[in-house]
Amino acid sequence: MLYQAIYIMWGLKKMFNIFKKKKEEKIIWWSVVEGLIDVEPIVPAKYALPDWWKRVQKVTGPRVKNKGAIANCPSFPEFMSSGYVVKLWCDLHLDIKTNGEWKWRSPSEMYQFDSHPDAQFRDFIPKHMKDNTSLVLKPNCPWRVKTPPGWSVMQLPMTYHYNPYFEVLPGVIWSDIHHEINQQMLIKKYGEFIIPKGTPLAMYIPFKRERLDYEIQQPNDENMGWARRAFLHVNSSFGGGYQKSQALQRQRLQGKCPFHKE
């Protein structure tokens, strides 16, 4: 009887686990300025693409050596649509003098800005970079972010936006325990100018903190086989071979047969 009871309990537990919904891991954003979420929200990066990118045509032909323009290369659109984008939450007026004096102004006292002294960063960078920057601005960012345990966010500049006024410095934040994201804006100009509200400021890509060992190998049968299979994945289709191989890999990782649709 004891074994039967244990077996029944085990069966009920198994059934319960089947129907028990797994808690979904997610990244959570919130603002300390109430209502900002309705005015200038965080957006997935695919909704903050640069204007020039939207004009790129996915064409092939002799003009692009039959390889297509940059939009045909999968690595670029995948990077540019990864993660989330924080946009500047207010208009920012800057007046930066060559003698080191500078002033800032925003439309409201709730939006504050500061700076990192040259002794913290600019004094150490190569001269050609220092000569082409004026200030490291530190906004008091009203956004906060929380990731699941063991996850961080990578802060990246909006590389392909080619903003003429600034570039955010890249870094990593343990966003499962630290939630502030006060960006470091490397300002590129002197003089008086305005950076408008809604300007894409920085990209944040969540990643799991896992360390991988590394190994450097001479060519061998195994790694040459990897290279051959990768080549065939891409070059056995008239187009989209890279994306097709990605889809197959996703199916394999999910334990599905890549040759049968469910």
C-alpha cells in the first residue's frame, strides 16, 4: 500500500508539473518619472533603426557584385535589432567652451545632467580622440532596468546612427542587482547646440553571465568539417542560406526534428 501511495503521489506531481506554467524570465523597465512611459518609452531596437538604413535596398546585381547591399548581410540587421533602446527623454541644450567651461539646460528641473571630469577619462585617452571630444556628459537617467538572476545588460552606443554630437561609452551592468543606467555621453563638439528629445541614446542587450573556456586549434578534420557544413548551409541556396541555417539550429536546440513541421 505504501508503494502504491508513493506511486500515486509521484504521478500526481508529474501531472501537476505538466500543467504548471513555467515562470517566464523577462527584462523589466520602469521610470522614476511617472508618465514618461507614455511620452518617450523604451523600445525594442528594431523600432529605432536609423533613417539611412530604411533606405537601403535589398538588391543584387553587378553594381554590388551580386552579393547585395548591407541589408542582405544578416549580421548587420540582427545586431541593429537586438536588445532595447533608451531615447533621450527631454530636449538638451549644451553650451561648451574650449576653456573647459560648459552649461546645460533642460525644459524641466526633473531632468538633471552632470559631467565626468577629464581626470576620470579624457586625460587618459589617445590624443587624437581627446582632440575630437569636448566633454563626458553624465545624464541622471530616469529609467531603471531589472533582469533575472545571473543576467546582465551590455550598454552599447548607437553605432550606426552616426550622431554628430555624441556617442555613449560601452559597458556592462549587473542589472539583476544594480538598476540605474546613467549613461556616459562622450560629446564630440564645442559650441552651442541642442540634442532633441527622442534621439536614440544607447542600446541595451541582455545576456547571461556564463564563462566559456577557450581553445586555439590547428586545422583538423573536426574543425574543417564545421567550416564545410557552414559553407554548404549558406551556399546551397540562391538566397537566405544563413537565415535558413539559423532556423534549423533553433529547431535542433528546441529538440524538434528540423525536417518535419509540427
